[in-house]
Amino acid sequence: MQMSYIKFDKLKLINLEYSLNKEILRSNRSGAYASTTIIGCNTRKYHGLLISPQPYIDNENHVLLSTLHETVIQREAEFNLGIMKYPGANFNPKGHKYIKDLTADSIPKITYRVGGVILTKELLLTHEDHRTLLRYTLIDAHSPTKLRFSPFLAFRNIHALSKANLYVNKYYEPVTNGAAFKMYNGFSPLVIQFSKAVEYVHVPQWYYNIEYIEELNRGYECQEDLFVPGFFELEINKDESIVVSAGLEELTPHSLVRRFNKEVKIRVPRNSFENCLINSAQQFIKKKGKKVEIIAGFPWYDRRGRDVFMALPGLTLAVNEPKLCKMILNSMVEDLDKGLFPNIGYGQKALYNAPDASLWFIWALQQYSDYTKTRGQIWREYKKPVLEIINTFRNSELSHLQMQENSLLFIKEQGVALTWMDAYVNGKPVLPRYGMTVEVNALWYNAVCFAIEVAAIANDTGFVDEWIPIKEKINNSFNMSFVIKGKKHLADSINGEEIDVSIRPNQILAVSLPYSPLSEDKKIDVIDVVKKELLTKRGLRTLSPQDFQYKGVYEGDVIQREKAAFMGSVYPWLFGHYAFAFYSVYGKSSLENIEEFLSELEEVVWEHGIGSISELYDGDPPHRPNGSISHATSVAEILRVIKLIKDNKK
């Protein structure tokens, strides 16, 4: 029998210091997700077994089913398999002590041993609808066995916490093999059903002061009250499997087993590093009405315009899904307004202020045309949005962005962080980066060059003649402005006489993008500096450790963490651009070094978000994971690097 790729044994699982830092996640195309730790103890307000958008409240995600505690009953002895933390070091119950092991090759599967009872629990989220399925199998038992299930309900926004109150609806609606609950008006009902007949006992009660250790560590409110309406009880025989469904709609109970088996078959098996990332990549794709979008990261991010385009090639083209790539491009084009895409929010709440998001769109379009070999069609299909973007920027039609006389872009809005380094403390940007920034202007040069290229193929000579002088001016001005005399690295940002010469990773884009304004010698200089000062086994640091502002550990309350985010923290997505920069200069001789990095990075799939890559890591060794447990740009760029290796091996 083949060994599991992702496996945790009892010694690791019962060690709470180890296991509470490891989280599992599953999302689906409907926008729902399920997430908890590998032992089932929720450590975040974002954890839950069914978290679903609620269109009649705010269309944001809400935790409906927080957790489900299982109790094994034999000869009137009860063994609660659940685990929950209360203030202090108080865990009750302590069901993790019964866990034998956990594997997660296809879906998470926990094996419990309670005396002579061996019971497995498997968890999945259905592909299309808002439904979590759990399958319990009694592997062994020496006497009649019952299972009891106690659902802990929250019915609140993922960013909030539930508190005991007098307004909760304590009643339930009987359904076939189960019951439906709706704590408050406006919510979808939570329908819990079983694949076999079950007895429901209605004994509503509140559980108080459940504590989420991650929120405590992050400096947020961390205690909540959860509502348990009652419990379900049934008998289970040796070798029997039962499936529990928690969804928003009632279904036919006898279909549950078949549905569970079907869902397992369509999963990408997590039996290798690459397959873990392909599996993870699927989880960022979300359908919203007729649109298809990308979620920036789990558990707290939603769509972010910049991240959509940064992650798009890796999440689609690197896994051979060009049609999906085009669907997302077209979905986003519908939201283009005055040359900008919404960076966060939707509709009237959308914030249109990130100029680089539009330039990342053109880069993503460039990657799509490369993959599909459709350069000849791009100008015909996407001329309108591309023209809207570059003309808006050239004509300085935005209040916060200006194309200067030297044809470089200048960010002029004070008090707002408008690049990807957008951390805030007390309402002020940690890193303002006003003026000309290196990566925005590298993206600008690349966008103009690509537009000229595809327009030339389409014989749009008027456009080409108009923009070639601008392209040449951007090239010259970029080198005059960002190349620092006597230094190998580039300036990070320039605001009049103020030049930020901090060694940051943004300069690598001036080498990695398909069109670079730099000479070959200067590319080599930049790569050398980035490799020496910023490269770690998890990606690139956001600041050189030699800098007096460097913060090597991302920890503490929200203010301390935000200060550290771009003052030394490591971002894996940046390695993708480092790898492509390295390859563009050194060709196939670079691949051995890139592969060596990937082999070290493989450890991340067991570290934080199981089977995925986190948002960021400490700048200092051992580079502890932080931020969102599964981040779109992190996964996407590493998939793009893996594809680079595979394409060369072909």
C-alpha cells in the first residue's frame, strides 16, 4: 500500500503546540468554504464547517455551522471526540487524545481509537452548492455502538463574533433524517441530515466564552458564545458508513452516500507537491452570478483586483485551463471604469484606486496570448480596454496618477497606499511610496510595449506610430531615474529630490517582465543584489536585513504585524518573478537553482494551510508562516515556476 503524502501521526496530533498551528481548508465555486485545524479545534473566528455567503444580509461569508462534536457511546460510557478552547489553557472536551492519525491525500481523514472502537471521519465541501459532507465509518467495535452529534451554531459574519442573546430562534423544522435551524431572520436555514434514520433531541442551550487563540494572538476580540439546539443520535454497525450533510437546502438522504463518493472522485489527489498546488489553485475560483472571479486568499480575503491579475496566469494557464483564464479576464473587463479595475469591494462599495491593477491586467492578457498563441487576435478582442487604460494613464485623467513629462507614472495621492505594499497603521500607510515607483513603471513599460506589439500585428499603424516615441521615452527615463550611480540595485521610489534607495524586491519586475527597459548587464546586477540580500527558502524578503528598518519577525498585535509586513517579511509570489528574471538572463543553466528552491519550498504543504502556501513568512529563519493560510498569488506563482521547469524538460 502506498504511503500517504500528507500524514500526521498521533504524537504530532496530540501535541497542541504543533497541531493547533496546522489548518485545513476547502472552498468551492459557490463561494462557500470549510476550515478548521487538523484536530478540529477552531482557533480563528474564520473557522467553521460551513461558511456561506448570505445574499439577503450582506452577501458576505457567514459562519453557520461552527463545529460538530461527535460522542461515541458504548455500554452507557460516553467519549466526546470534540475539542474546544476556553479562557486560559482550558480545553474541554479533549477529544484530540483519541486521534490515531490524519491523512489528507484526497480529503482530510481522521482515525479515532476509543478503547476497542476504531472510527474514521472524512470531510469534504461539495463542488457547486453550499454543503459540507462528513462520512463516518466504524472500522472496528466489540459491542453495540451509538454516535451522538451536537451541532454548534454561530450564524454570524466571519469578521464578527456570536454572543448569547434573547432574540435567537430556538425552534427547529423537522426534515427527513434530520432537522433545519435558522437562528435569525434573513439567514438561509442550516439543514442537517443523515444518510440513515436518526433521533433528534431538542435541548437548546448556549456555550459561553469559547476562545480563539489566533484572534487572541492577533490582538482582536477572541471569545464568543455558540448555540447548540440539541443533538442527533443513531446506532452504527461495524463496517458501516454514514454520511452527514450540513447544507442550505434539504435533499434526499439516500443520495448522500452516492454524492459523497462522486465528490471524492473529482478531487485532484494531493499525492505530490505539484498536485497539492493544483488542488489548492481550484479553491480560489469563485462564480458570482454569471461572472467568474478569483479569491485573493483564505480565510479573510475576497476578490482584490490587483491579486486577480497577478494570480490569474498561474491559477489557470499553468494548470492548462486557458478557457477559465479568458472567462475571468472578460468578467473583470466588465468592471473596468475610467482605466481602473476595482481593487476591493463590489458595485457602489468598490474602491477604484490601484493603478498597477490595470497594468497587471495587461500582463495577464500578455501571458494568455503567449499560452494560446493568439497575439493576432488580442488587439481585435481587447483593444478597447487596453486603450482605455493606457490613454487614461497617458492623459493624466486620474486625480491620483500622472504621466510626467518624462513619460513615467507618478503616484501623487498623499495618505493612501496605492501599490501592492499597502499596509496601514492608525489609518496611515506604513510605506507611502508616493512618486515614481519602480515596479509600477516597469509594468507601465511592459504594457506599452505589448500594446505596440499586438497593434503592429493587427496593422494598426496609427497607434504604433503614436506610441513608439512614448515607449522610447519611458525606456530612457526609467534608466535615468531608477539606475543609481555607483549602486548595483535600482531605486525603489522617487519623489522629487527624495530617492528611496532601500533594497526591496520590487525591482525584480524590471527584469522578469517580458519587456524590460534594462540592459543585460544591469539585469545581472539586479539579480545579484536580490539573490544576496532578499532571497530566502520561502521567497523574497520585502527589505534587506542590512536596513535599519528591517523587521525579521511578523508577530504581535495588528499594528506590530502591519509594520513588519513590508519591512522584511517574505512573500512567496515574488520568487516567481525572481525565477523568471533568473531564467531570462541565464537560460537553462538557471533551472538547477530554481529546482533546488522548489525542493526546499515543498515543506510548506505541511506547515500552515495543509496542502497550500501561505501569504507571507518571517524574514528571519526558520521563516515561520503567517498571514492567510492559502494565498492565491503564492500558489499561482509557484505553479508558474513549476510549469517553466516542466516546459524546459520537454
